[in-house]
Amino acid sequence: MKRFSLCMVLYVVLGLLGLNEIALADSTRRYGCIIDGTDREPTGDRNGRIIVSLQYTCRVADGLLRDAGITGLSVSEWDNEKGRYLASIDVYRALDGIAIGQLLEGTSSSVTEDNGAVGIAASGKMVFKFASGSLAALSGRTIKFTTKLINSRQFELEFTDWPEAAQPE
């Protein structure tokens, strides 16, 4: 009986270690995001140029990080259909961890359907200026991001180069 119990414990431990290794191998993270608010201000210096601020919240839908979330604010300059990010700050929350991400560079463009703008697509780089607890491995790391439009109020935020060590165990 002791041998059977020991085998079961080893089987479960090895299985959990195997699942952990599979999860650690993925360096891409996807968040479903909702736009909470926007504000548009004309710059006044030329026609078609505006400053847009965007507040959003994001959640991981499933997987090991399903309880993780982001609250963010970004500011971009738009000249007709093309945008350039001026600033963005995100607060990342996970079980027993917090991190602060800051934009390094980013560009965006309008997504149109039936000759009308329905949202934006964006890409760029950000750096984690602070991270602690379960997210401490993110501190000082630079990662790339892209967005994909879902509808006029929702988008998917995808990070590549996500540090493998930043995964919960």
C-alpha cells in the first residue's frame, strides 16, 4: 500500500511539473480588453490632427493567469488615419503580484469597415518599470505588444517576449 501511495504522489508531482513546463514554454500572453472611456481633443494647429486619450481594462480569459488583469491609460497623437503613441502606463495585477508597464514606442492605424472607422490596430514596445511579488521577474523587462480589434469597444492585447520566469508556479 505504501508503494502504491508513493507511486501516486510521484505521478501527480511529475504530472504537475510537466504541465508547468508546458505553460512556461509559451512566451505569448493575450488579454481581452474593454475600452472604458475615450477623449478626443483637436490640436488646433492643422486639420485632422487630434490627441486621443483612452482608458481600458483587460483580463486573461483562461489558463494559469485567468485572474490577472490590466488597467491602463494611453495618449496618442493622430494625423488623419495614422497614430503615434505619446505615453501609456499600465498597472498589471495577478495573484500576489503587481507590475507597472510604461510605453517605450508605439504606432497605430484606423481599422475601417464599409468606408468607416470602427477601431484601431496598434503595435509597439513597453518596459516594466516596477514589479513585485509573483510578477517580480517582469521588472526591467521589455516586451512587444500588438492589438487586434474585436469590435468598436473591445480589443485583444497580445504580448510577445513575455518572460517565462514570470509565470505562476
